[in-house]
Amino acid sequence: MKAQVEEALNQVRPALQADGGDVELVDVSDEGVVSVRLTGACGSCPMSTMTLKMGIEKTLMENLSFVKEVVQVR
């Protein structure tokens, strides 16, 4: 499952990296909760919640049926 999530995260990485940030996969639970850490500019951006839910979570849920939620860890 982690390899599939990493592959899907690679779809959103270019946009994050263009803004000086990135996303790091922390964990994928058996319940379908993906834990990520936003790094660089994305880690301290006031819009990070929007990026997390409307960008990362949306992309993962569209591509991977087992993903139920994406949460940010610090």
C-alpha cells in the first residue's frame, strides 16, 4: 500500500516543489488513513490545510480506493 501511495504522491509533488515545499509519507494505516508531513514552504503555509485536503487527499482518494482520509502530522 505504501508504494501505491508514494506513486500517487508523485503526481502532486511537482506543484508543491514549485512553491518551495514537499510532502513526506509517514504512514498508511490498515483503516485507509494516510499520514503525511508537509515540508519546506508547505509546512508553514497558512493554506496548508487546503493543500492537504483539496490537493493531496483528493488526488489520493481518486487514485486509490483504499484511502479514506489524509491527515497531517508534524
